[in-house]
Amino acid sequence: MARRLLASFAHPDDEAFGVGGSIARYASEGVAVTLVCATRGEAGEIADPSYATPETLAQVREQELRCAAETIGVQEVIFLGYRDSGMAGAPENDDPAAYIRAPAEEAIGRLVGVIRRVRPHVVATFEPNGGYGHPDHIAIHQHTVAAFHAAANPARYAEQGPVWQADRLFYTAILRSFFQKMRDEMAALGMDTSEFARWEEAGFGWPDDQVNVTVDVSATVEAKWEALQCHRTQFGPRNLFRRLPEPIVKRLMSHEHFALAWPPAAAGTRLAGLFAGLPDSLARHDREVELPDSIRD
């Protein structure tokens, strides 16, 4: 039986920038990958007005995500149907349909339903700060973590079907050293690096010493790059990853990093991959975690 990975993010393009290479690598190895996207990115920028308008952006970005998902081998894309909340302090924060205004129990329940239906062995989502503090990134982190645990609890969301305990929960981690390496590459080419100081002050980036898995995606970095091209409304000439020569960016993107959030791991724990050490007989594992007959509907 195929191993299953569930990736849970907030907007179209989150999957490509953060873990596109890992998704492509695991999909190529036979892992069944499901992607959850909380919104359709309605509040995103539009790199070129010929690509979309504010009124059509949601529809356009949905298609961009489907393009990227197909490129990296995602089997199923699930939209939760909330509206992009925009950056912190933006007017979109106050929209009643904004993701950050959704009742937590409702949003968590939807994710519990996905987890119990898909029955992933590994779940991955943003780290607590959502990479750079975007309100939707933080919300999907919080909701996914809560749903990961609730999905295994027969006392929670019984209407969502048989319980499921995934084996591992990971946070995606863009390292502090990644930003330093990018800054160094730009400085070597005489490019302006002043914006990096602001990011450092804001604490962007995950501590390098808190990484548990590093995935070498050099073999699938081309697929990741192609997936990014699908997101053309967001991946315009002003994007940070467009400023350096393509070969340098691909080299910087050739490794992706994860922190193990559950089960708890001792400091310094390193795993060879997201599924490393899990039971070989996943069919047996699947049977063992189904809801007992005594509490079935």
C-alpha cells in the first residue's frame, strides 16, 4: 500500500516555494500526495495586469495551483473555501469570509474530515510563525496541528468518520542560513541587500539547529522550478527568487528542511527522510488505527 503525505497550506504557491521539491521527489517514489489549500489567494499581488484582475484572481490562482500540483505529482488538491485574509493589518483582514475570521472549530473540523478520509502517514504544514508571519499561514499552522491530534481522538468530530492517527507531523522550515546564503550571493553580484536587515530583525527563518530532516531535492528541483512558473501572477520580476541568476537559485533550492513536531523528538534528532523508519507494512498499520467496532456509527 502506498505511503501517503498530506501537505496543508494557506495559499496557492505556498506548496511550490516551501516543499515543491520534496513533494515531487516523494511522488516520484510512489507516495500518494494530497494538498490542502485554505484559500484561493484572492488578496495576492498581480505581477502583470494581463494575467488577472482583482475580480478574477481567485479563479486564476486556483488554476495556477492545479498546474503546479500536476507538475510536482500531487494526486488530489482540496480547497477549504475560505477567503485570503491578506497581510497583517490589510483591509482584507476584516472581511467576514477571511480565513482568519473563520470559527476555529469549523476550520479544524474540515481538516479532521480530510485527515480521516485521506489517512496520511505524514502531515506537513507551516511552522508556528508561518514562515514570515502571514496571518493565514499562522492560522493554517494552528488549525492543522489541532486537526492532526483531533483526528485521532474518537471523542472529537465523530461525524467526520473513523479516527486516524498519522505517524508524524512536520513543520516546513526555511532556514535562517538560507536567507544568509541568498544575501551573500546577491552581495557578490553587487545587488541591493538592504531588505534582508529588516527580515533579520523580524526573526525570519527557522533555526538551523532545530531541523530534523533535510531532503535532497536536486533531482527534482527542475520540477519545483516549473511549478513556480505556473504561479505567474505571484512569480513576477520583482520576486526575490527572480533576482539572482537561475542556476544560483536552483542550487539554493536544492535542499528542503523539516522540523519534527510530533512525536516529540530529542534535541539533535536527525531522520533520513519524512518516512524513514516507519513500518514497512503500511496495510497492517492502516487496519490497526481504525475506529473500534464498539464506537462505530
